[in-house]
Amino acid sequence: MKIYLETYGCTANKSNESILRGILKKENHVIVDNIDEADVLVLLSCTVIGTTEQRMLSRIKTFKSTNKKIVVAGCMPSVQPNLIKSIVPKALLLPSQHIHYFSDIINGNEYTFIPKNKTLTPKNFKGISAPISIAEGCMLSCSYCIIHFAKGKLTSFPMNEIITDVSNALKQGCKEIQITAQDTASYGLDTGYNLGELLSKICKINDDFRIRIGMMNPFTAQKNLDSIISAYEDPKIYKFLHLPVQSGDNDILNKMNRNYVIEDFLEIVDEFRERYPDITLSTDVIVGFPTETSGQFKRTSDLLRKVKPDIVNITRYSARPLTEAKIMKGRVSTKIAKERSKYLTYLCDTISREKNKEHIGKKYSVLFIKKVKDNIFVGRAENYKPVITNEKVGIGELVTLKIVDSDSIHLFGKLI
């Protein structure tokens, strides 16, 4: 069969796409880039916020107009199956946890549930970056989050199987391993292991590659902080920390069920920066959460001025089905939420621009991951900063460059 794949959302969804590609390759199906050429259309869906949900529904309607067989995979089938079926009654639904049962449903078997190992399901990766899931689900229950309903309780994958997964990706020519989970710092809290141990074992694989570690919740990061920080010592690991703070106000964090306070976040940041001064800090902020006052929003902006993250992912609060926050009183108007988002966007762009200027004149070993135009190449420095050069380099190569310029997002380098 000819299969068309369309993937949205987080790195975990991209990891699931690699599973689908591996299954299709093993069974001699053909992946096509054009909907018109396909026999089956597959949407790996995301429903984290309302605007994303609307985009998914729009794509599902487009798929329906083709009269082809449709598979909706990812998070939407777990939490919004009736919504999907209201548009395409015959759509085949495949939740994230069951992505490795893809063959069963397209062959008309629905789920046979003959035990299959998701971790070791053959995978096929595009390019030199390999998204590798280390766990499914989450041990937390943030009041605004629909995804923990979609993916369920934390299930950490066996360490030896993750090592095999990474080794197989490297054999396919991948040079960048993207460790992903709903919360990477939760890894092993259900099995007695921890993220630091896992990273140390991955780093021992005898090959040249780099590792990007995905989002960590401050609450779970605290539990094994020394082990995680020590693991970062290995040069294979990008000095990159994605630590979402979500709000600069402790009362709002409590209503979000985040299980930490601002002081915890600051302590983690300080410990990482003390050990790795050039580390890239990425954080997330939700504006307009129910009951958020102007004073509480100011505490968020003040926190960002103090911490000066390199990257801030700003999201306007979006009420999601099933969540506790959806029924909270004290809704912040769309107008005010937009104003706060716009203000933070300007503030964070200014901070990022100033932070990137600090790298001008420094030398970095850069892993080049893609070519965007004839003479434009994009890579990642040791601290995961995106570096652009117009000099000829090889994709997958580690090249030393001197940073000669920057903007709010990129560094620009020249060969030494």
C-alpha cells in the first residue's frame, strides 16, 4: 500500500512517526509525499491547546474529502475519539500507546493485543536526528494539561532497550539523539532508575554523536538533580536545559498543580549554570491562566528579567476538555491574555538577542544537521545554539566555527 504521513506536535510524536516508518518499511509499504497518490492517510495528531485542535480538525476534514482510508493516531484518539468520529465515522483510531499496532488496524484486525514491544519495534529515521522516547505518560497532573489523560500514567521503558534503540539509530547514520518523554526527569521514578543513570549509559556507546535532552519538570528534576547534572559532564550531551517554569507566581503555580515553587526553579537553574556557564536555558510560560492578576503577571515578567532564559515558549492559556482548570472561575479575557503574550514576546526577544551577542567571538564545535538553501547550512553548537554558516560543510559533520554575528534566534559562524 501507499501511505501518506502527516505529523504534528511534540518530539514524542516524531518518535512515533519513526516507528510507523519502520513498520511500513519492514512490510514493504511505500511512503508517499502526496495525498493524491496514497491509499491510506495517517495523521499523527496533537491536541495540547485549542488552536492545535482546530488545525487537526481542519486536516481531518481535508482527509475526509479524499474518500480514502484514514488513520488518526497520536493524542486525539485517546481523549477526543467522538470528536474525530463526528467528522469521519469510519476513521481508524490509534492512540500513542498503541502506535506499534499500526499493521493490525490497517489490515482490518483492530487491536489483537498480542504482546508487542514498542521500544524495540523497528524504526526508520529521516535525516540525522533521531527522536528516541524513553517513557510514556506522566506521574504528574497539571490542572491545565489534557495530555496526561491522553498518555496515562508514567511507564519508563527498560534501560537496555533504550540503549539498543539508540544504537540502531546510530547504525542508520543518525548523529543527534533527541531524548524525549512527557517529562524526561520522571524517567525511572516508577522503576527505581533515573535519568542521570540512563544518560551515562547512553554516553558509553562507542560512536560519535550528540544528545539533546527534552523537557524536565522542576519537581521531578529535583529528585535526582545531582545525578542529572553530573551526566551532563559528558561532551556528547548538549549543554541545553529545557525547564518550564509556567508562571513567576507561586499561587498560580499551586493552582496549576505544578508541585514546585519559584525558589525550586531558581535553585535548579543556578546549579546548572554554576557547573555549565554557557548552558542554553529554555523555559515555558503560560499567560492568562484563570485568576492571573496584573501583579501575578508582573512577577512572571520580573522572573524572566532576572533569569534571562535564552528561549521562552509563550502560550496563552487554553481551556482543554477533562481538565481541572477548564471549570475554574476567574477567566482572563482574550484581549488581556493577548496583550500579556505580546509584551512577553517583545521582552523575551530582547533578552534572547542580548544573550546571543555574548557568544560573538567564541569558538564552538558545531554538528551540522541540515541544509536549508544552496549555500546555507544549519548546525548546533555544544550548547544547542543554532548556528548558521554559508561556508561549505558536510551534514553530520562536527566543524569548529568562530561566531561572528547573531540575532535573537541564531548564531552566525565562519570556519576557522
